[in-house]
Amino acid sequence: MSALLSIENLSAVSRRDGKPILRDVSLQVESGTIHGLVGESGAGKSTISKIVLGIVSGGVVVTAGRVMLDGKDLVQIPERDKRILIGSQLALIPQDPLTALNPGRHIGDQLTDSLRMWKGFNRKAAWARALELLDHVAIRDPARVMDQFPHHLSGGMRQRVLIAAAFAIEPKLLIADEPTTALDATVQKQVLQLLKRLQAEHGTSVVFVTHDLGVVAQICDDVTLLFQGKVMEQGTAATIFNAPRHAYTRALLAASPRYDNPAAGLNPIDDAVIAACYAQIQQFDGVQHG
Ligand SMILES: Nc1ncnc2c1ncn2[C@@H]1O[C@H](COP(=O)(O)OP(=O)(O)OP(=O)(O)O)[C@@H](O)[C@H]1O
């Protein structure tokens, strides 16, 4: 297997106060696999995704590292080349489908836009392809949905539309940013199954951003676990779940809801584990600056 996306020693700081946001993060997303980017709030998951997608805000400064997509460094290449590379090979499934869709435009127009822009379809061909895509994500009566506005659809349907839009350009890499957080448990499971099916059919590589290890267990092949912008543990999902090495991983697992045993209680993360993580980070920062 070869890595489609290779993040190498990526570090970033806040422009305002120089505070580290990413600390020497390296990870590889192998072709045709789903890589879970996992961590609690502030771990740096969104920052990594935004750097890959070329949409990181000016408040974040990348201070070191490379982001290699298919052999090209996204941090270094000229802006125009980057836009073309990202637009044609990357797609995003966002957390909140409602804000990601334009409320004032029909679903059909929104779906055909990227097909016309990136796949060179004419209006008629794009419309036919969009109908197929909606059918493929199990939307009933796609022709009717094409003429609807986002607010006419349920949350699960909106997320299916965005999944259809993401796969429309046949991206090599898909970034799914907590795509099921806003959905209730039953719909969440259906959307995850859909994502997994399409990913396998298309051979797409996926970075799956989540704070939820239960979701990781359902669909990820590999996992990178972050704490305060530092990789705490990395490996196959099987290793992370069956033989976690880091105390933080074990604590997070114990604190996650058990889908196979919902009656089992949750164990809050021990303060001592968090203190040890901060100590590890302080030591890392000390070595960097000392
Ligand atoms: N534009 C910015 N300017 C300065 N600091 C930022 C900026 N964006 C994010 N940060 C900081 O970077 C750190 C990581 O944030 P990030 O949003 O990447 O974490 P996350 O793991 O995605 O968390 P969440 O699950 O809450 O979205 C946080 O401390 C945050 O305050």
C-alpha cells in the first residue's frame, strides 16, 4: 500500500500569541483506506483538515512540515496550482449539512455546479449524473429532490446530498469533518454505512475527523489520536482498540459509550492521565525551545 496523503512533521502556531497549535504531527493516509483523526476539543483536528484543504485562517501559521498529496507539497506549491489540485482531487463532507448548502438554491443546481466545473459536464449531462448520484445515496424520488431547497430535507437527507456532492467529483481524498455529529443515532449509523460503502466502491481515501471512538470503531482502518496538537498514539484501528499503548488512549476508550453494551457505565478521564499528557507536551515544547 502507498500513502496518498503524507503529513510530515507538521507544526503550527497561533499568529496572535505564538502558542503551539500543532506539534510535529506526522501521519499517512494509505490509498483506499479510512484514517480516523481523533481527539477532544482543541486537539487540532480541524486545523489539520483546513491546512490540507488550503482553507486555514490567517490566525494559524504553519512553522514546519510538509503536506504531500500524491507527491506534491500542498504547503509549498503556488496558490493557483494548489487550488486546481485541491478542487479536482479533494472533497469535504462538513459537520453541519445545513450551513454547507446554500439555502437559496435548489439541490439540483448545487449538485450540478461541481460536475460542470470539475468534470466538464454540460448542463444536461450534469443533471442526469446528479440524478444518478442521488439515487446512489439512496434518496427516494431524486427528480423531486433536485427541485427542492435544503430546508425541505431532513438532516439525514441533507447529509446524503452532501455525500453525493462529495463523490460527484470522484475525489482521491475525502475529508469528513464530524459528518454525523448533528444526526440522531439511527440516522448516524445509516450515514456511516453509506459513507463506508461509497468509499469502498470508489476506492477513495478518507480522513475522518471525530471525537467519537465509537464511530471510529465502525468505519476506520487506521487512527491518529491527538491531544493539544500532539500525536499521542497511532496505529491500525484493531491495535488501538485491542492493545492501546498510551494511557490517554485507554482512558478515552473507557470514557466512550459502548455500542455493543450501552448499559455499561462511562468512566470519566482521570485527571492524572490528563496531567501526564500535559507533562508530555511541556517536555516536548521544552526540547523544541531549549
Ligand atoms: N484561527 C485561529 N487562530 C488562533 N488559534 C486557533 C485558530 N484556529 C484554531 N486555533 C486554536 O488551535 C487549537 C486547535 O483547534 P482546532 O479547532 O483545530 O481543534 P479541534 O480538535 O478541531 O477541536 P474541535 O473538536 O473543538 O473543533 C485550539 O487551541 C484553537 O484555539
